[in-house]
Amino acid sequence: MSNTPACRTIQVCAFRGDRTRAFVAAFRQALDDEKNGRGPGPTADQCLLYAGHTGVSTDWGATIYGFHPDGAGVPVWQLMDDLKNGKAYPGVVNDDTAVFNAARSHPLPVFSFDVILPDPQFQRFKTDLDAERPKNQYSYGFPNGDGDCNCTTWLERLGLSLLTGRMDEFVGLSALAASVSRRFGLCV
């Protein structure tokens, strides 16, 4: 009997933000309406559809978790302005399965790839992910801002090497298109 551990899969999912003229106009109008007291701002899901998002699943996509800024009590227009200007917010991990489903039906291409790990490393990642959900230790910021990480680089903080934290670079990596999985370590 072999002592080689079984392989386990972590699925990384990502989509670029919607930059179609109609969506951007509606999004900006919602931000402006909120800022000027004329209506509600965009929803959290609309913000993610605008910005793009990365998430991770340890159960073959049944649940996809993502890292966000915790802007509780802050108007969405202010949160978006602050993030664009480099400000960081406390991070929070949410079940983002619905926003990835919304991206697919929007329709935005959702890219995914598998990171295959030996079971002990997979369990360590899963334990770290579970610990991040109730109380996150990192602050969220857009690239080149004051935060510890964003939705992509947060996964690197948890131990997945993803090469870049910029959404346009991450989903544009030719390695994603050429290889839908990457195995690290000895496993069967």
C-alpha cells in the first residue's frame, strides 16, 4: 500500500468586470443617484459584476467563496470612491456562488481552473479558508492601494500561487487557457 496521499482539487473562478456601455452607464447612474440622494446605489452583486471578481471552491463549485471589503454603514458610492483612491477596508469572506451564477447569465465569461494538491495541503487550505469566513485577518484594497490584498491576492495569502492580483492580467493569463489545472506536490 502506498503512503502517497490522494489528490484533492481546489477550483479558482474569476470573471472580468462588465464594461459594456449599457451596464457601465446604469452602474454609474446608480452611484450618482445614491450620492445625490435620488435613489439607492448599486447592490453588492452589481459592484462585483462591474469590478470583476475571483473566488474559490473546495466542493467542485457548489459553493464559491470570495473576499470583499466590509463597507457596512458606508454608502456604496463612497466605498467605491475610497477604494479607487487607495483606501483599504476590513476584509470579509462571503458565499459568492450567486454572483458567479449572475456573471454567467449576464453573460460574462467565468474562467476557472483547478489547483490539485495532496490531501494534507488541501486540508490545510480548507482549514485556513474556514477560519477566514467568520473573522478575516486581512484588509481589502484595490491593486496599488493600502489594503493587504484583493479578491485574487487573498487566495495567495491562503497559500495558492496565482501569479498576479490584477483581474485583467489574471483572467488574461495564457496559462489559464492552455491548462485548466495545475498540480502541486506528490499525490495520486
